[in-house]
Amino acid sequence: MYKQNLINIMRHTEIPQNFNWRSLEWCDQLVFAQIKRFMNKDTRTCYPSVDRIKELTQLSGKFIYDSIHRLSDAGLMKVTYRHGTSNLYYFPPETDQFEMFSDEFLDMKLPPKVKEYYMKIQPYLFDKDQDTAITHLSDQKIKEITKLSLPTIKKYNKILQDGGYMNSKLTSYKDEAGLIIREMSFDMQKLGQFGLWVKAVSEQVSKNTDDIEELKEEIKQLKLQLNSKQKNFEPIYLDPL
């Protein structure tokens, strides 16, 4: 799988992180991701049906309708409501602050609320380009990030642990508030997320290489133009005094 993720282009969806997702409802981020995964990169539009979104998110039709309105009102996407056919969705260009989620992750048979839980935690992970990504958060910090109760956090952690997606243990360290810090380690391969950041770095290196080659070509053309002008230059001879 390691080699496959490096060789194959992984389909993924970019979720903006310069937005306060806590201002919306739980699972709105998941709905957004499941719609945007269909986006055409050239037109930045897509038109999945509500039934298709229901199938992917495992959420009710009413929640999805309400979620679409919330996402639209928040400016995360523009919706053209059409009669007799699916809505048309337009997504503004991405910022440089985003998280990536693979189609493999979005298709996983995890409960939607647990999937949303991981999506809230991922921005706080270190070593996301490795087999195992780690974060050190107290339960209180997770509560602040997710707006969930401590029993619900414990419940979702257990689901992820039982599924082999995550290991969690308390450390001997405390945060500034004196609360014990929890170490959470996530199996990025099992979550379908391994390779995304390697791909992103590879794409950036490739882009930089292309830019350098383009610059070299421009310099080459300038040199040719300069040489041409020098050849056409006729020296002026002055009569001696």
C-alpha cells in the first residue's frame, strides 16, 4: 500500500481550515466534503443528487437539506436550486489553509459522527506523512475543539480504537491548565490518509521544478536576443584629430 500511495494519484477533497467549522452543526463538514468530492476542477462545480449525498453520508434527507442551506449561508459554496434535477454547487477557490481527505476515507464504513470527529482532530496531528500520526491533546482541549461532551469523546475514541484506527493513552505530562495530556496515535494507512501529504509535497516540488525550467528557458531566449543584437551592431569609427 505504501508504494501504491506514492505511485497512484490519490483522489481527495480539500476542506478549508480558515473557517470556524464549530459555528456550524455537527456533520456539516462531512456533508461539505461528500459534495465537494464531485467538483470539476476546471468549472469548480458539481451536481450530486441528495439521494447520492444521503448514501455517502448515511445522514437523513432533512439534515442534508438543512446542512446545504447552512453551508451556503456561510459562504462555503454557492447553490443553484433547480426543479426536476439536482442542485448545482459552486465552490470558491481554495486558500492555502486546508485539510485533505481521501475518497478512501470518505467511503469508510464509520459512523458519520465518528468520521466528523476525526475530521475535527486531523488539523492537530503531527507527522501526517508517516504511517502513524500523533497528537497530544487533553480531553478538555478536545472538548473545546469539537464542542462535544467528555462521555461522547470517550465513546468516539473507543469506536476508533476498537476499529484499529487509533490508539489512545494518557501521558505523564500536563497542559497549562494542569490537565493530563492524552497521546492519540492514528493509523494513517488504515484511515486511507497515508500518502496525501507526500503527494502534496511531490506536486509542489514538481511545480517548482517546472517554474525553474521555464525561467531557464526565458533566460536562454534573452541571451539569444542579446547575441542577435550584438551581431547586428555596427561599430562607429571616428576620424582621428
